[in-house]
Amino acid sequence: MKVILTTDLPHVGKVGQAVEVANGYGRNFLIPRGFAVLATPGNQRNLAQQQKALLARQAKTRAEAEALAAQLQGLSLKITKKTGAGDRLYGSVTSMDVADLLKQRGFSLDRRKIVLDTPLKTLGAHKIPVRLHAEVVAELEVTVTKEEA
């Protein structure tokens, strides 16, 4: 049975790909769950139109992400935190803190786009990647300083 995939499936194929699968697998699993449609000429035309629209949307979002990355690239943020003995931070700087700093500067950015593997727990300058798009990553410079008592 030949089907056109509507979602990415591991070991089967990617979205929009026409693949040959076993009759039972296609009829009983893929099609009822909406993972695929039969490979008819009408469905292939619909899929081609949907892919054109998808490519146009992806190009638009990538262009917007690149414009935002250009603005963020030169941005330097400064945050002050309380410190204890030996200049160790009380708490840490998280992606939520960085998102709040960006919001104060006029950038509305989801905190999940800020790639901070571990929270910042030391003073000084840190480079933080921001994933704006699957192919666009900008780097922010965040400087953590100690709060004067």
C-alpha cells in the first residue's frame, strides 16, 4: 500500500514523503491515527500545495528570527545578585531572569528559547545562546555582578 506521511515517523519517513508500507500497517495504524493518507493523485496535489505554504511560512519565520538575532547579537545584559562569602551567589541566574531582563529592554522572548543548560552561579560575563529558530542561534552576553550592601 502506498501512503503519504502527514507526520514524521522514525524508521518510516518524513512529512510529505510517499512510502510503501504493509497493507495492515497502513490501513489499521497509519491512516486511522492521521499519520498518513492514501497516495491518490488528489491527495498528492493537496500535499504539494500544503508544502508550498509550509515552505513560505518557514521562510518568513526564519527571516524574522534572523532579524531578531541581529538585534540580540550586540546586546549586553547586566544583572546584580546578592553574594555571600567568597563571592558565591545566593541562588542563581536562570533563563527566567534573562527573559525578564530582555522584557525590560523591549524584547518579548519565551524563556524556553534561552538555552541555559545549568543556571549561572558565578560572577562575571557569560555567553548564553538563544535558539530563535531551528537554524538561527544568537548569543547574548550576560554579566553577573554582586549587589553592593
